[in-house]
Amino acid sequence: MLFSRRSNSTVGLDVGASSIKLVKLDHGKNGFSVSAIGIRELPPEAIVADEFRDREAVIFNIQSLIDQTDPKIKDVVVSISGHGVITDKFVIDKKTGPEAEQAILFETEQRAPFDVDDVSLDYHVIKTDDEINKMEVLLVAARKEYLKMYLELIEDCGLRPVVVDSDAFAILNAYENNYDIDPAKVTALVNIGHDVTNITYMAEGLFKATRDVSSGTREIYTAIQREFRLNPELTQKAIKGEMSDTIDQDMLKATIISSTEELSSGIELAFSYFKSQTKLDRIDWIVLSGGGALVPYLPEYLQSKLGVPLELANPLRNIDYDPELFQYLQPEKIAPLLAVSVGLAMRKAR
Ligand SMILES: Nc1ncnc2c1ncn2[C@@H]1O[C@H](COP(=O)(O)OP(=O)(O)OP(=O)(O)O)[C@@H](O)[C@H]1O
Ligand SMILES: [Mg+2]
């Protein structure tokens, strides 16, 4: 007799402005393990901020990434971020069906700065506590046309988006599942992408707030390209620190630092806003993820500019994996890049 092993895995698909990241995690009794992983770079202008400028190229690259990693993948957990996206986490009385939807809609109305009629909601019950009859809900609300455009793109890749999450909550999920949380510390999880930087704050061991800053490493990319007169391919190599033999490192450092002003002041402003809105007057440390964590000189510079100790995130810290799966990628090096996709793949999608 054959025993069919019930598959209990989730695929996180992180479609970013510079690359697509895919992580498939098996959810086992003893924790998570990676069963597929892949990263595929996009042409430089295919996605700019939240806009798909070259839809065909994005679809082609998502499909190619699926073919390379695991062609059987159908169900994916995806995320959105940036303008017009509201995310929150809250606890309400345990309800199901239309009653739950009504209660969640009510909660959203309290939070949305725009008319909820224009908004699509997706929610996900993260935890239920039968003893006190409460449930914790993750809410993602986005403008209808934006969400529709995004989901149609995923469906046109032949995939089924089973959960729509947000980048900020994926980061939080990856963090909570990998680190022992010190309730005495005010933590800022900062995920620097190509166009967007997501900041998620934790204090007293709990989620406090989240904010997206519309700036990322694109300015650095453009400055390197201009300064060293490089084509897109070589610019990508330089920003990854892979051109240390061919370009002057002092000049690279100066170029990176001088093009980081918008990003660092964006983070600085977000930090002061957070401090003014909460009774907490400090941020004790930053856990840095996203491609920005891998740009040479950037983490050290941010640490000194912001005056906050900083550590690189390792979303694979508590996860089993076979390094062979990563092929040419070095897992311990590129881990910060996978924070969103790992956080998405940690969702229970059914
Ligand atoms: N080893 C690396 N691999 C990939 N990207 C890197 C690496 N080192 C530095 N980077 C830089 O990090 C940036 C990409 O970061 P990330 O993948 O987090 O962004 P994204 O998710 O594509 O964008 P966004 O979240 O803004 O839509 C790029 O500008 C890239 O050049
Ligand atoms: Mg990203």
C-alpha cells in the first residue's frame, strides 16, 4: 500500500522592482525547511515603484523562475506594499463568515484614509484563542484597481494567489519565527528594496506600527551607473560589491554615500514620526533586510548616520536547508534578500 504524504508547504513569491524571489517552505512538525528557492532579476525598468511598465517581461520572468525552481507550483502567497496599501494587525472577537467580514470591514473603516468602497480587502486569521474567544487578524487593504492589476498578473502567470500579504508583515513574520524577541527592546525591522523601504516597529515584544518610505537603492544604482559609466549589467555587479578588482573602492564608497541622502533622511523622518506618535522615545536597534543590506558600505553608513546599532537580518536562522538547493547563491550571504519571501512562505495557506 502506498501512503501519500500530505503536502504541507507554502510558496512565498516576492515580486520586487529589481528581482523576483521565490521560497517554498515545508511546514514540518519540527519546524520549517526550504524545498525550493530561486531569485531572478528583472530588466531595470520593468517595474518602477508599484507600476508594471513591462507586464510581459514580468510574467515571462515569473514563469521562468517557477520552471527553474519547481514547475508544479500553482498556489502562491504574494505581497503588496507602497502607496495606497494599508496593513494592520488587530484582535477582535472570534467570528466566522459574513459576520467576521463585517467586523473586519468596520475595523478597516476606522483605519483607511480613503473611501472603503474603492478598497479591496484581504484578511487572514493568524491566531485564534478559543479560551478568550478572540482572533488575531492580519488585514491588507489596497485600492481596488491596484490589487486587481496585481492579482491578474499573478493569474496570467498560471498561478493562484492564495493569500495577499504585505511586505511589512512578511518581514515581521520572518523575524518572529527566527529570533527570540526581547520585550525590553524597541526594534525597527527595516527592509530596503529597490524602490520602497518598509519599516516595521516592535516594542514590548509586539507589533507596534509600520510605514513604507518611497525610496530604496535605485538612487544608488543610478549614481553608480552615471559615475562609472557602466551598462545595467555591470552596474548591478558593482552595487553587489562584485567589481572590487575593476573599480576604485574609495570612489565607489563616496558614490554610494552621496546617493543615500534621500533614503537615510526618509528613514530618519519615519523614526522621528514613530517616536512622536508613541510614548517610546527611542529605537534600540535596527534589523536590516532587503537588497540594501547587501550594498557595500551602506549598513555601516546608516548605522552611524541614524545613530542606532544595526544588525543584518537572517531569515534562514531557524530554517533547515540544503545549501545545494541554492546552486550558485550563497545562502548565508544573500539571506537578507529573502526576508519577504520567507515570511510569506511561513503563512499557513490553507
Ligand atoms: N547580492 C545581491 N543580490 C541582489 N541584489 C543586491 C545584492 N546586493 C545588492 N543588491 C541590490 O539591492 C537592490 C534590490 O533589493 P531588493 O531585492 O530587496 O529589492 P526589490 O524587492 O526588488 O524592490 P522593491 O521591494 O523596492 O520592489 C538592488 O538595487 C540590488 O542591486
Ligand atoms: Mg522588495
